[in-house]
Amino acid sequence: MDESEAFDLKNLIASLRSTPLCLFASSRTGRNSAYINILPYIKRTLDLGPFNPEETHTLLRHYGISNGHDITTQVHESTYGSPLILSSVIPELMHYLLSIRQGNKNFQKNLQSKVNSMITAVSAELLWHLTPDEIRWTRRLALLGEIFSVEAAEALLPNSTDILTLLKAKGVIVDGVHFIEPLWGTTTADTPLRFCHTFVHQQLLQNIDFADIPVLSLIESEGAFYSITAMKAIAKADWSEASPALTSKVFQWLHSKVLIVSNLSPILAMSFNPLFYAFHDRYAEQWQSEEKLRNNVKVLDMKVCHYDVVEDSENYSIAIEELRRITRNPRNATEAALRAGALGATFNSRYPWKPQLLEIIAEGTRLVEHFPEIRATEEFTHVVFTVPTTLRSQPHPSISPCAPPPLPYSLHQLPATPPPYLPLLTPLP
């Protein structure tokens, strides 16, 4: 029910006050102000929502599909329990028992195709009243996630306040939920916004044209982000026509955000890691040698932590050896600092004691002797503050003569510049 329909309904109710007539109307709550205007005339309200898994199974049992069939779970997950979608695929479900008796192995694939086509149809129905420009704006917003902040939207939309007001009036976006914490970005008192339906958001994501997206504005935005939708979409996009400078900026943004997400939700981060690795592999050859080396170290460092968490000792060892290989024999202080950072990554492990530890300590000592200026680098700080802490948590008698002294700083109070000494990488006795 849109604004004009609600206005007509209000006038009709007023003209039929003395007539014993029952009227039924449906509307998405919060979709427009007209819904609020007709509230005084409503005698009873039924709040409709998706089925839960048990209700979906009950419906399917009514049509002869028992809980014992795996298809019931697949149907609920694919349709999100939407009664509209379920009613559209029920004819396919009725055909299920006959299909499995006939050995139709493609049934589940065909069913998923049917569900997808219905989702597309529902989404098209909810978006038919938008102009081409409004469709373009909603596709930009879809990149931010199903829930998004006003500040993040400002980075993607011209005159964002007017556009958001218009899209809210047309029912495409609605007020989101309160008290939800973002993954990153600045929070404000404004309530986050969200798309009116999950299906709408999914449909818009399938048709994003990155040539129309102000990517630099997006990655430089300080607005709050509530999902990794933007990270996934940007990592999957084709940047082959982009400049090396832009792909490098995108890589740095993806790297910084996946580190933040890793601290909040390691499982969520690991679902994104393969996309991040693939992005790096596609565009690494474009970058200058020093930048390429630095980014390689970042990716391998992430792989070390990733394989450590999932306890994949084989790939963990491969990543460690690759770190050592690409940073061997540094030619300048920058490469030496990266080498030091790679050494620090070696210690990010929960596995038993590593035999090569003393060799790594000696190698780090030689780096400092030849390139003393690496003490002022970020990569060197990684070794200074990470490695000694790891050593204290994994004591071993063979290094007791050169065990590092206690650090003068806690890990939560790092100084602006590293201290003028290296507690770990001291000469071996």
C-alpha cells in the first residue's frame, strides 16, 4: 500500500462509517507516513513475518514432505521462511516424492533455480516504482550492506539527505535497529538504515556496476559499517582497468579492515580471507617492487595467523618458509624492516617449540647490525613487542642465556616510536 492508496482508503473509511462493511488492507509498517494516518481507523492489526524452521517443516508436512527429508531444511534456508516464496515453490515440492522415486538427481538444483527466480520476481515487484536514477542509488547503497549508516551513505550519494528521504518515502529503505555495534567506523546518534527486505538487497548486489561507484570516497569514508558486504564486493570486482595506484589503495583498505574484523570475529574474517588472497594474487604484479614486497609480507603474515587459528600445520609451515624466502638478503633498510616483520610473524603460533628459533634470533641480530635505522620502522615494532611476549609464554631452556628482559611498555600502551634497543634480537652467547 503506497501513499495514494492509503489516502484513498482513509477517505473510503470516512464515507462508509454508517455502513456495516469490513475492509482488509496490507502494508509494510514504517514504509510510509500514510500508514500512521490510518492507524486510528484500524480495529485489529495482524503482524506478519517469516516462518521459523518448525513452521516451515509443518507446512511441508501438510503437503507430504516429512521432516526426515533433507529438502525441508534446504527450502527454509533458501526462502528465509518467506510465505510468498514458499507458496510459489510448493508445486515443485509436491513433485519431490515422485522425482526421488524416479531417480531425478537434478531435482535439488532445479528447486534452487525455482527459488532464485521467485526471489528475483519478488524483488522486481518491490522496485518497479523506482526511476533509473533511484535504482542506481539503491545499488550503491546495497554495497554498504543490508544495514548501513547515514555517514557511510554520504560517501556514495550526492545530496544524500534528499535521496535517503525519497527512498524511505518509496519504501525501499526503512529505519534499522537501535543498539547495534558497527564493525568499524564512527558511530552517531542516528539510527542505522536498512533495506526493506533481504531479497531486495540481494538482488541489488547482483547488478552493481563498479564503474558507477565512487570507490575512493567509499574506502576513505569514516562512517560506520555493519557488515563485510563492501569488502566482499570490492574484492570480487574486476579492477583490471584500474591504475596500480588504485588497486594498491584498495588492497590497503581491505587489509586494514580484515585486521579489524579478525579481532572482532575470527570466523567472519576467515570467510573473507580467500577473497583477500585472490585479490592480492590478481594485482600484485602491477605494483612497484618495494610496494609489492610489503604487500606480500602482509598477505603471508595473515596466512600465518589464519593457518594457526585453524591448526593447519602444513600450510602454516609453507607460509612461514615463503615469508623467509621473499625477504631474504635485504638490499636496504625498508626490506630489512620487512624482514624483521616477517621474523615476528614466525612467532605468532600456538604450536610447540620450533627448532629454527635460535637461527631466527641470530638472523634478526644481523639485520640490526647492518641496518640500524630499521629501529624506527613499524615492521620492527612488530618484532620488538610481539616476539618477546611470545617467548615468555613459550619458555625453552636452550635460550635462557639470551632471554629478553621485561619490556618497559605494555602491549596496550605502545610508544609513538620504538625504543632504541631490541630486547629480543641480542647477540647469541
